[in-house]
Amino acid sequence: MAQIFTASADMRLRAILLGILILLVCLATFVGGYAESSYGTLVGWVQDQPVPFSHEHHVAGLGIDCRYCHTSVETSAKAGLPATHICMSCHSQIWTGAAMLAPVRQSLAESKPLEWNRVARLPDYVYFDHSIHVTKGVPCVSCHGRVDQMPLMSRAKPFQMKFCLDCHRDPAPNLRPPDEMTRMDWTDWDRDPGAHKEYGALMAKTYGIEPAKLTQCNICHR
Amino acid sequence: MKSLPALLPLILLLGSCDDMSHQPRYDSYEKSPLFADGKALQVPPEKTVARGDPARERELAERPEMSMALMERGRERFGIYCTPCHDEAGTGRGRVPARGFPAPPSFHIERLRDAPSRYFVDVITRGHGVMYSYADRVEPRDRWAIAAYVRALQLSQDAPASALSEDERRKLEGSGS
């Protein structure tokens, strides 16, 4: 009776198994690497915009508070993209002929909104409410980074689940006094971490923040 | 055509590419082919009244009672919406006028010292001269709060020395020389 398997069959089987293993490891490395890369998280990637709006100029240069334009951040889930009317509060009088601002004037004239491209976007399966974060002490800079140093807007933090959970597991050290919510460069507590810790613990108690509840799935996925 | 059902799994695979990140629903500010203007956020139809509107109008009509909380709120809102032009002291030398915006009048002039608080609320509501209306940004109660804070600012630049406490007057005399 002829042999079914040749002498090298065993070797070939092993080689194929090893090949599959190597392929799987490569695939996992690639997927993981992609998810963590700035290409996947979009951190630092500038989006094309109809007008090259500079947060650096308006926030650091002119000292305009975030809430001047993002008016609903304290009262609703959305921070609020400013209506053209808000841009024109100033630009009806200054830089009135600037070519850069032509889309803004056109938007006002035709009452068609400017089509900004989202920079800090969360997936649709995530429930997020700006107001609860801002009114309970999580400052803008925690998620949006040093917006005052961004001539063109880009995402500052990878909005992955672990980013949210890091804070939800232990919110106290991330809480700030209400007055300093929109401050970008507030470092008072870096000098005295003790005070920060105490304040955070106290505020977590005052606001009724319970980390055990904050890490439940349905807090963000509802 | 018979092979069509065989393609179904492929379509399902394509669906998973999106990772449920874009679900078939409208979020604020999204595009919508459903409406003529292409916006998911629609302007309320004419002659409709939003649920909070009557309460808002009542708040606008009547000045809230003065309190420290109202004053603090006024200070905060003034800082956000007014200081870019009117500056922290209300003299009208903010950073935006410094860049070419017509300078607003100082709050510390006779006409505005004599104006009633309602006048400031009206200006915030309807705008004045080159100043746009801030009705979309400042709630009625906050307009009264800002008016209250403007009153405090005016007093800060126009208080008679006799109204100060003994201690503060001594400080004032010490710093004046």
C-alpha cells in the first residue's frame, strides 16, 4: 500500500501552522498599532476647515473666554458651534475686507451655516454631555488640550474608552474650582498637589460623584 | 440574480466597517437631505413659542432681587461676554477695540451713571450701535446680573470717600501720597 503522507508532510504541516501563528501575531500587532497610532486616534491631525480659524489668536491673543462662542457648554450636551452671528459680533467691524473671512460674510448674507469639520468627535454609541462635566469641575483643557496653543485646531487626546475611564475611575484629582473651568494655563495646583487632592475629594463628596457608578457601562453607552 | 443572497454577508461586513460610529440618526449640526436648507437643526416655525419662552419673558420683565449670588453671576458673565470690548473695569478699552473695533463708551460717564439698570438689560437684549444683540448668548436673568455688576463697577469708580470705612480710608490716603 502506497503511503498517503510523504516524508516531508509533517514538516510542511508545522511550517503552515507556524505561518498562521506569525500571520496572526502580525495582524494583531498591526490592528493594535493602528488603533493606538495618531492615524487611528486623529490626535494632532489638523482638519480642513472653510475658514482657518485660529483658537490661538482668539483665546491666547485676545483672551476671549471659551463660552463667548461655545455658548451652550454649561447648559446642554453640546458645547455649541457658534452661529455666524457670533463671529460677526466683532467681524462686522474688524477685518471686514479680509479674504480669509469671505466665507463668514457669505454665510451671514445667505444665512447658510459654515460647514466646519468636526475635530473632537465621539462615536454615536457614546453618550456624552458637556454640561455635567463643566458644571461639576472638569475643565475644557482636560479633553481638548491647550487650545490656546493651536493656530489650527486638532484633536489633543485620543478619545478612546480608556481615556474616559481613567477619569471616571478616579475623578477627584481632575476637578477644578468653577472659576478656573475655561482657563487653559491654570497651574496653581501643580505647586501644591496636596490642596488639589483635598479639594477634589471634597468636591466629589459635595457633587455626589460616585466612581463606582461612573464606571457602569450604561453611564456612557445608553 | 440567484447569487444575490450570497452577497448579503458581504454587505453585513461592509456595515461593520463603520463600527456603529455613525448611526442612522441626526445629531445637532449634521447635514440632512430631508430638509430644503440641508440642516438637521431646524429653525422653529414662525409664530411658535418655545417651552421656556414665557418664563424667560417674565424674567426679562422683572428685575430679580439683588443678592450676592446675582452679583457673582454678573461678574462671571460680564467677564465672558463684555470684557472683550468693555474691559474689566468697564472703561471701554478692551482688547477688541484695541484691534480696531469702534470703542464703546465708558460706563463711568454721567449718562450711563444716571441710566436705569433696565437700560443695560435692553442694550444686551437688542444691541446698540455697532454692538450686536447678545440675546442668543445671555439669558434674561443673566442680563439683570450683568446690569447689577455694571452698577457695582460704576460705584467702584465713583464712591465718595466718606462712604468708606475708617480702615479703608486710611489705606486710600496712604496709597494716594
